[in-house]
Amino acid sequence: MLMELKQFGNLEVRLFNNLEEFSKQAAEIFAAECEKTLKKKAIFTVSFCGGKTPQRLFELLSAEFKNKFHWPAVHIFWGDERPSFANAMEGEGKKGSSESNFQNAYKIWLEKIIKVSPSFKNNIHRLKMELGLVRGAKEYEKELSKLAPEGFDLSFNGAGSDGHRNGIFPEKPKIGWKNEIWDLPESVKVYGYTIPPEINPYTKRITLTPWFLNKSKVNILMLSGKDKADLLKKITRDKEKYTKRDLPAITFNDVPTIVLADKAAVSKI
């Protein structure tokens, strides 16, 4: 149940008691936007983030909300990916990396939908890290240009307590690292790059650019837990203190964004 709503510029912060409540809200938004969109066109495109926060949402989509969708018309994408060493959909019996955003969603949710709607398998568009950072990014950009050239119908995003957005990390002047993503033209939808291990142990990343993700018709940012409280304060009350280079999550302010948060995450605003 929605407890409170706060507006900070483009950010509409919706406060819920806990992760369970806002995960149900996320599933309801997904179902409503999908139904609305499919009345106007043949497919619905949606992107997801990684991490632990969306896992309850995936569970709901695999069970309670499973029958609320016409899955053959739903196309699934990801906002970023970390290294993985197996593709669960190939059925080779290999274990997928627990750090793969695709694998986590597949095991919890997607494989269950495929069992009842086999054609849905063709609508799951994973970022193929095994192709390498450059080719993997180029191949994904081709898929986006074909199916979501003007942006997704809906995007579920995440942000880290350090201020990273999807696969885009803050710059670190102390080690002399500048993130070249900010120097790319805004025609670029996907970027593959290496980050220093001092910033994150998973140094290989392919990520959608923030300007492409912000083109989504509906943008959702999901924040849960007390470790996200400082971050939410930074992108709401203290947003003037930061730039996109030192806090990539500040780019959620660039377009209307719905922030789904629990009590712990909003404790400082």
C-alpha cells in the first residue's frame, strides 16, 4: 500500500512499507502499461536492471501476475550486464554466473513463462557478454534499433549506493579514471567498457546509455534498504551538489521518473 508521495522536480518518490509492497506496485505498473500499449501496437518493450532489488518482482511475475500478460507480445531487455559464462536458454546444463543480470531473471522468472508460452523465448533479448565488449554492444544496439528505436515502453532501473546507474560508474579522480561514456554522442544506445578493479570487481560491463534509457515512455527507479538512503537524499534534496560524472544516478532527474522506495531508503528525505 502506498504510504506517501513526495515530488522532487522530475522525481516522484512513492513510499511503501517494505520491498514486498513496492514490488507489487512495480508488477501492477508493468501489467497496466503493457495492457495499455498493446491496445495501440503489436509489441510491448521493457527493460530490467540487475541486483537484488528486482528479484521479488521477478517472483511475482512468475506466479501471482503470470496470467496478466500476453507474453508472446512482450519483449524483455536489460539495462546492463556483467560477465556470464553460460546461456541458460541454450539448455547446455552449465551453471550461469550468479552475477549475470540475465541469469538471475531467467532462473527466477523467465524460464517458468517459457514452459507455458514457448514462443516467449524468442522475445528475451540478453546482452551477450561472450561476444566481447565492442561486438556485444553493437549487436544489442541492432536489436534496440529494430524493436525499440525510440526507447522502451517501460524501464525498471537500479542504482548503487555509490551512485552508479545501471552499468555506469562514477569517475574517480584519485586514481585518474574518467568514464568515457560521457564523451559519446547521444546517438549511441549501448556501450561496452572496462572499469578499474578499484571501482568494482566486475570490470567488464556492457550498459545502455542513460540518455537512451531516459527515452523510455515510463521510467521507474527501484530503491530498497538503508544503504540507499544517502543516495536518495543526494538525487533529491542535494542534487545541485553533484554532476553526472561523480554521481551518474543524478541523470534520473533529467526526465519524469517514478521512484519506488521502502521506508529504509527514504529515511533521510
